[in-house]
Amino acid sequence: MPCDKPLIEGKGSMRRTLWWLGVAAPIAVLGCSDTGDEIREAPPSATDSTTVASTSGTTAFGDDVGLRVLVSANSFEKTLARAEAAVNDEGLVIIARVDHSAAATKAGLDLAPSTVLIFGRAEAGTPLIAAAPTAAIDLPAKLLVWQELSGDAEGIVRVAFNEPAYLAWRHEIPADTESLDNVGAAVARIASQAVKPR
């Protein structure tokens, strides 16, 4: 991309614009040349993709690119347990549980309850990695469950996951890679099951 072309095209929130100016623009300038290399357009925003229903409506929390965050109607423990059950119901395997708060406690630090579930199935993830090898950095799928312990949101439990549209953009996964939609839909269903009231 010639150095005199704009780095970002289209509209975006102020937060996203500042992120791009602070992160993408310096990288782009350092690598700017007339060799024909191009800088891709900004990734899809959370509001550009299908919205997943949450107990507080159908809007995304915040404006983080590619990240969907839902508010849970359940306690942290129940939300996590429901997420794990939903993973099993989808026929997927929990590969790891990363308990950030337990790790913090071992280090003598305080951290609100925060756990990442890593789950998947080789039949679903392999076609994505074969189509775009860098997708392996984001696979298997992940779901974050955490609880707010301070401020106006104290006690609120949230669930977060990467949106498939963002992963497709980030890794340039071809649109005809069928398993991308399947993986994205499964993760969205798991998150939805975790947050809904019983």
C-alpha cells in the first residue's frame, strides 16, 4: 500500500479509532513501503455481526472489536457449570480450564472469579487451521466467565467469546470454510445457555 493512502476506511467508534491510531497506525508506518503490501481494513465491530440474546437484551457490552460479552442471570459458579454442561451437550470436549483467580491466590494476589474454558473437537477446528494456519492461535474455542467485584457493576457475572466474523477477518479464513459458521454457532449457543436463567 502506498504510504499516502489512508490506513482506515469507513466509520467506527472513537474508541476503535483511537485503538487503531495507537496500535495499527505505528505498525503500518514502520512497515510502510511501495512494494505493494497492503494493510487490511479494520475488523468487523461487535455491532456488525449477529447479536446473541442476553438476559439484559440483545446488545453487546462495550464496543470491543470481535468480542461478544453477555450478562449472566446466574452466579459465577452456576454460570461456569452451565457453560461446561453446554459444551458437553454440543458434543465438544473441554481441553482445559484456566482459573485465573486461583493462580492469583497462589501468588498472594487478589482477583475476582475469572475462568477461561478451552474446548473443541478436532473435526471442527482442523479445517479452519488447514485453511488459515494462524487460526491455531485462537483455537480451540475459548469462553471467559468472570464476576465483577467492585464499582457499579459489583456482583455482575459476564461471559465473553470471540465472534466468528472477527476470527475470519483476523486470519483471512476463506468465506466458504463451512466449519467456521458451525464453530461460531456452537460457541454462541454455549454462551447463551450459560447466561440464561433456569
